[in-house]
Amino acid sequence: MESTFRDTCPDDLNVIETFGAGPDGLPRWPAHRARLIATCGRLGIVPDLEIVDAAVAVLDLSVPLRVRLTVDLDGGLNVMALPAGKTPVQWRIGLADHVVDGDDPWLGVKTTQRALYDSARSALPDGLDEVIFTNKAGFVTEGTITNVFVQRAGVLLTPPLSDGVLPGVLRAELLADGSAKEAQLRWTDVAAAEDVFVGNSLRGLIRVVV
């Protein structure tokens, strides 16, 4: 990444990875670790991977956990593990009021530099569990904490990264095994679809009502 990208980092910026752990082990940790390394590389951060791996290795896997791992600009590590709550089998979603700039490089990295998404999530309208953003060209991007998937002819369609989408770990997994493929989507495609899902690595796929 160009140095000017690093130069725009606020001093308190952190790279974030949030993943599940528990009796089934750490099934998606390798993918999160790889994304962590890639994001740190883009931002010129040098994490101590031995410390990262050691911190993950001592997690108590006897109960389901929600693990939030952060790395600051100096490579400092913080790990918080809390009991994982149950995710409802169905969410209700709506269209976000704001549009995003699909060319914004910050949309492609998982960091604390996501104030618009944090603000939208903290102010979700009553009855909604998630809002979906669109970019300036009118294409669907993602939710505040989830990627979007529209089912069509037995395949899950998900917006391409080039539209301003975070490379989610669950998203990458579904693309790799052929369950999903990239396609530009408009909100009308989402609203008219027979089956729509949102999802992330921690919560898995969640069926939604638009």
C-alpha cells in the first residue's frame, strides 16, 4: 500500500479480527490470521506473530467464545474473549441512509477506521438487525458487520470487493468452495430475491427478511 495510506491513519487505529472459538476449536482462525498479516502489511505494521499465536493458543476452548484481537500501529496486541451469544436464526434488514465511496481503500481492510458503519449500527432503527449500504454507483456493498448474499438459481451472489466490500472470511470460504460467486447487485435485487442472507465468520450465514 502506498505510504500515503499509512499517513492517513489516526494515531489510535487498530487492526481488528473477530472470530469464534470453543469446543470445536478454532476452525476459521487460520483465515483470520492470514487476513491480519495482510492488513498489517498494507499498513506498514509489524506484529509479533509469536505473541499473537501464543495468545490464541491459551484461549479457554471449553465454552463458545467471541474473540476480538486487535493490533495497534506499533504492533501491540490486545485479545478479548467473551462468551459467545446465540445468533437469531433470522434477521430483519433495511437500506442504510448513507452511501459509501467504493474507491475508499479503508473499506477493504478490517480496522477501527469504520466510523460510518459503527454509527449506523449503534443507531439501527427499531425492528432492524442490520442495514445494507450501497455505493455511489448504486450497487450494494455490505452491512455494518456482515457481507451480503442473494440466492439465485441455487448459488449465493455476493458483491465484488471492487464495489467497496470488506474481504470477509466467511465470504472467502463460500467463494472458494463454490457456494457463492461475485456479482454486482442493486437494492432492488436484494428486495426482490426469494432468499437473502447476511453473514460473517463469527455468526455464519443468517437468513434475513427485507
